[in-house]
Amino acid sequence: MKRSRIPLYTTIAVLVFFYLPIFVLIIHSFNASRFSGSWEGFSLRWYIRLFTEREIWYALRNTLIVAFSTTVVSMVLGTIAAFALHRFNTRLQRVHYTLIYTPLVVPDILMGISLLLFFVAIGVQLGLFTIFLAHTSFCVSYVAMVVLARLQDFDFSVIEAAQDLGANWWTIAWRVLLPLLAPGIAAGGLLAFTLSIDDFVITFFVTGPGATTLPIQIYSMIKHGSPPLINALSTILLVVTFLIIWTVQHLTEDERTHENA
Amino acid sequence: MMNPRNKSFGEWLVTLPSFVWLFILFVIPTLIVFTIAFKPADPWGGIGEGWTLDTLISLGNPNYPAIIWRTIWLSLVTTVVCIALALPMGYYIARAPARWRRLLLLLTVIPFWTSFLIRIFAWKVLLHPDGYVKRALVFLRLSEEGTMLLYRSEAVLLVMVYTLLPFAILPIFAAAEKFDFRLVEAARDLGAGKLRAFRQVFIPGIQRGLLTAVLMVLIPALGMYIIPDLVGGPRSEMVGNKIAQRTFVDRNLPHASALSAGLTLAVMAPMLVVLMMQGRRREEHEVR
Amino acid sequence: MLRNLTVVLMFAGLLTGCGERRAVLHVYNWADYMKPSLIRQFEQEFNCRVVIDTFDSNEAMFARLRAGATGYDVIFPSSYMVQIMINHDMLQPLNHELIPNIQHLDPDYLSMAADKECTYAVPYMLSNAGLAYRADRVEHVEPTWAMLDREDLRGRMTMLDDMRETIGAALKYLGYSLNTRNVEELEEARDVVIRWKRNLAKFENEQYKNGIASGEFLLVHGYNGDIMQVMEEEENVVYFVPREGVSIALDEMVIPVGARQPELAHHFINFMHRPEVAAENTEYVYFLSPNVAAYELIDAELLEDPSINLEPEILALSEVIEDLGEDNRLYTRIWDEIKAAE
């Protein structure tokens, strides 16, 4: 029986649609021209200029501070939450699940404005700390969901075996549960890290004096010029992202081979 | 096993950290938004004393319906286009051989992992009046020298589809992967046409994934702010832009809150439906 | 995995650790409004670090401050906004002993300031908002606001996303004061802006600079110095002051209540009015620093440029934007109606 070719053509068209702008951007980062209209020869000058732009390094530093703190805290909170959600089936957990799930679907702008109003109401100084609080609030949910998915394939008889052998709660968590869940937690952590690095809208709302992160810097670069610099910066970020995705893929792949074995 | 009291202590111990965090930094802020919507604004960016319904009433003023209407239709069209593209693509990926499937999936996910702002910026470069798309269109006689591709609602639509499409493909693929394609073959054997088999067997079969896809596109689209800001023009503002303008330019926090509260309610309704369905699925899972 | 994480965390700690010992001066300024090498010079002389955040309209800056952005040391509002900030007790009185260079201020321009005694604010630069076009792409240019009605430029023009500037442009076009409180005049201006809006690509405060340089936009409403910075790079861009008159803004330097480095902030303000610094800054940003001692050091041709030094007949028609107190609401309403119109 002949299958329709429409799905194939759509898939090809969509992939071209996905990658066309990204390729144009990468190619243009090597364009000597200051404006993206015409090609004026191959050049690395924008990459070189990028390294002398102090603001970018400063923004990168801020971004990394926020992203690392967010990742660590949301990994801890998210893993514990996933464990609670999985282990217990009570009314409390149903409320808990709703609480974890909702931030995943609320539009960024609503989270941004509500957190801004909250921080203003309690009089916290806006800055990197408020950005960290905001990022962690949405990253916890992502980590929890990723770890929860792993827990659902998890064989709890291992824990019962450990209990039978007289292990206490702490030993079980630290020695048995954590190593087995590590790939899931790591994948959740990487997700949190990328989300934190990429967030613009929420950060834009809760940022304060001097607390410029990379997306805020990129936004202001888009707004007042220097497109070739953005192209160069984007290319670097794309390469870094590919590396991260590759790592994640690698982590999950390892695990699959283990499972199959 | 642990005794019941111990168990409930343990449950609280592992529930509290995330619960308290999200209660303070998610529930309370949301409640504040709803509260401030009932406060009067003072003209200097403060929040006035007492309570009022004026802010809510002023949402009915003739300036708003146009923006609300535009937000709704742009979001709906985005959703329809995304689903229309994601259905055949999800179908194709699910039916592809395992190795291909993995690669195609990766190719779909990568743009979703790259910086959101940069992807929008890439379109600004592409749609520039002296850019490639424009030149190609002029060459093909599809566009005139003078027309502008950027800064109009169509540009907003295009970039929204671009950024939200992966959100539609993934759930549809996930559902299609579990779908038993022999059902389609069976329908074909019974004489159904290709399209009919697709529509009457495949689509009902992946209903849940389809619904998730609709929500994953529709909800962020309703709250979109940055895309109309960067590629939209003076006639393509959405509710998100209005919220930002009220907050960062007009310093009218009650107004911003009222708009946000309305938007929250607008996205809450479809969300609750999904939550209920997810809850049911979880229970089923647990029963098993 | 865990060990890698530790290494990464240490790296992050290293990043936070370095460079934080020096005092940090937080400056809140308009974009492209200060020569970067002067900031480096200040940092070296005073052994500190200057961190600059930018805003694109007075209203946006004010809203940010009201929404909890405390901790800036020096801010650059226009004089009408200085008045509003004084009214709200947001500013610190200045210690004139730390700013001896205010002796160089040009009395002609000081008279335009809201705070003529410099109790809270010291003038920084003088600007006006006119129009610029691409000489290679636009023909039959007349120096008037009516250029915004040109159908052949539809979709290739921008106006400032700034309610006072843009409504002000329409008021000037109609021959009214841009500080009018007359509702009929304002509604007439509203209808003009709505008519112009149909020809606009965007209301935009920053992208217009790059936009006109790259040929994306052909006619833009913008500030004189910003456009002249673009002209430096792209010779086809030309700025003109519409004959109906324009808005003149005197941007000032203030120290807000809650500044963490008030003394350094005073030094910064004083530094900006050293005659050689003020001159160098003006020659870079192309806005006029109202500093008499600096005039002698500035290239005479630049000083006489009619887009910096307005011609007398246009100057007579131009105005400084003033604070309108409660009547600001009128402008907000008109601006809303403009934004909502199809």
C-alpha cells in the first residue's frame, strides 16, 4: 500500500524552516559588513570585538552566578518534590502536584509581573538575588517533572531490599536512591541550567541595578544596534547549547544501554 | 514498613521544601496580582489607599477590546498553523525507522533549546527589507519593492509559529509513538481513503497528545510579549505588551494587575481541564 | 559528576570573587550617551568600577525606580522628570563643594532647567528631537513634520515610543504648545498621530538608529546627537529640525535617595563637567554639554551646527517639555487612544 508523501514533505519543510534563520545567523557572524544586508567578505572581527566587550563578560558572569545557584537549589527541591509525589498518594500530594504543575504552563509575563509586585510589596532589593528566586521558582517544577518521569520506571523493591537489610532512611536515600536517580537529576539540572540561562521575560521584570544577565544584554544589543556582535555571540551560544544537548543525550543513552543490559 | 505517624511525618518532610517555596513565590504573588487589581492607582506609580472597581471597569474602555481581540486571533491562528504542521510531522517521525526517529527528534528539539531571543533576532535579519527573503520574494514577483515584511501582524504570526512549533510536535509525536498504526492499515483495508483513515482513526487515537499540543501552543501565545515587541509594529500589540507598558512606562500597577488577572483566568480554564485529565491518568497509573 | 560540579562551582566562585573589591558606581543613563573611554578614565582615576544600565524614556526610568529599582548612584532624567522626582522626595540635595565645576555651566541653558540653583540636579546635555532621512532613498524632502504623511514612505518610518515627544511633535505640527493642557488641542494632535501611525513601521526609541543606518527605515523621529552618531557611520543619513519647531530637552544628572556611593557620585558629576571631559564627550555623542569653558575646546563647526545650535527662528518656536502634574493623565489617556487606534 502506498503511503501519503505529505508527512515527509511537511517534515522536510518544517526542518528547513527551523534551521534556515539559524544558518543565516551563523553565516552572517563571519560577514565583515556592519549591516546584515550584504556580504562583504569573510572576517573574524566580530568575534575578536566580542572578547573586548566588557559588558558582555559582566553579563555572562551574572548569568552564570544565577544559573548555577538556580540549578543547585532547584535540583535539591525538585528531586525531593518528585520523591514526595511519587511515594505518597494523598490529598496533600494532589495539591502539591497542582502547585508543581501550574508554573510550567503559566505564561512568563504573568510570572514576571506577579513576582515583581511581590518583591516590591515585601521591599526586597531587586537584583541578582531576586532573579535567582524567580528562576528557581520555575525550574523546581521542571526538575520535579523530569525526576518524576524517571521514578515512574523505578523499581522500588530495591528500597525494600535495603530496608530488609536494616538500612535506615538516610542511608537508603543517600546510598541507594540518589545514585540510581542521578542521571534523571542531572538531566533535570541541565534543563534548569539552560532555562535559567535563556530566560528573558521573567528576568526583565525582576532585575535591578547592575543585574544585567546575558539575555537582557542581548535584548539591549538587538534594540540599539551592533547586529554583527549578536550574530557572533549567538553562534558561540549555539555551539555551547549543542554541547550541552550532546551531553544530555549521552547521559540518557548510557542509561538506556544499562537498562537493556 | 514505617508506621502511619512516621509515614505522615516523612511525607511532610519531603513535601514541605518545594511546597513552601512555591507557595511563597508562586501562590502569594499570584494572589497579590488579584488584590492589586482592586486597588486604585495614584498617578505617580504608587498604589492608592482603599478599594475600587474602577480599574476593572476601565478594562471595558474601547481601547482594550481591539488588543484583546488581536491577542485571541493571533494565538488561535498560531495554534491552528502549529497543529496543522505538527500533525503530519509527528506522524512521520513516529513511523520512521528507530535510528531516523532519534535523529529527527533531536533536530526538532535543538531549536527549542537555543536562545529564544536569538531565534527572534534571526528572523529580523532574514526579513530585513534588504534581506534574503525580501529579495527572493521580489525576484519571484511575489512582493513589491516597497512592501515591508517586518513590523506587522503577519510577522508576529510567523515568528510565533516558529518559536512554538516544537511545543506542538513533541506531544503529538509522543502520543503517535504509542499509537497502534495497524489500526490505520486496517481502516485502509476496509476501504477508507488516506485522508479519511488519518482523520477518523489516527486523530482520535492521539486525542490526548493533540490536546496537550494545543495548550502548549495556545497558552504561551496568549501571554506573548517579546515577539510583538521585536517584530511587531504599531498595529500588532498584544495583551502582554500592554501589561509591560502599564508596568514599565505608565507606572500604573493596578492596571497591569487587572490585565494580568484577566490573562491568568483566560489561561487557567484550559489548564484546569488538562490537570483534571492528568490527575485521572495518574490515578489510573497508581491503580495499575 | 559530583566532582565536576564542584570544579564548576569553584569556577563560578572565582568569577564572583574577582574585581569586586573596588567600589562600584551604578549609573542609570540613556543608551549611547557617554563616551566609553571617559568612563574608563574615571574608573582609573577614582579606582572604582562603573556599571551602566540604560533606559529609553523618562517614563520607563521613573517606573523602574517606582517599581523597586533602588541602588542607583547617578541618574540622567530630563528636567521635567527632575521636577517630578523632586516632588516625590526621590533625590538627594547636592553638595556643591564636591562639584566645583558647576561654575562652568552656561547660564543661558541653566535658565531652562527645572532646578535653576542646581540644588538637586546638574545639567548634563542638551538635545532636541527632530527627523532624519536617507538622502539616497528619499526625494523631495521638506523640513517639516508633514514628512510623516508621505505615503511613499509607508512602513519605512518610525516615531519615538515616548508619549511627550510624539504627541509633542504633533502639537508643534499643528502650531500648539507641546505643554498644552487644552483637551481640544490634544485631541486634534491625537488624530494627527493616528494618521501618521498608519505610515509607521514602529514606535521605537532605540532600534531606529540601527534601522536608518542599515536602510531598514527611511525616515525616523529621533534625538539629534543619536542621529549624528549614526551619520558618522553612514553618510547618507541626514538630520533636520522641522520648521514648526521641536522639543528641547535638558537632561540632568541627579543622585537619588538610597544611593550607595553618594560621594563617588558627586565626583562623577564633577568629572563630567571638567571642560576637557565635557568637550571630548560632546565631540563623541554630538549632544551639547552646556559648559562654557568647554565651548572653546569643541570644534567650532560642530558647535555652530544648526542641529545642535538651533537657528533663532526655529528656537523661538521650540520648547522645553515641562512637568504637568495631574494633567499628565490627559497625555496618558491620549497616548492610550493613539496606541489602541487601528
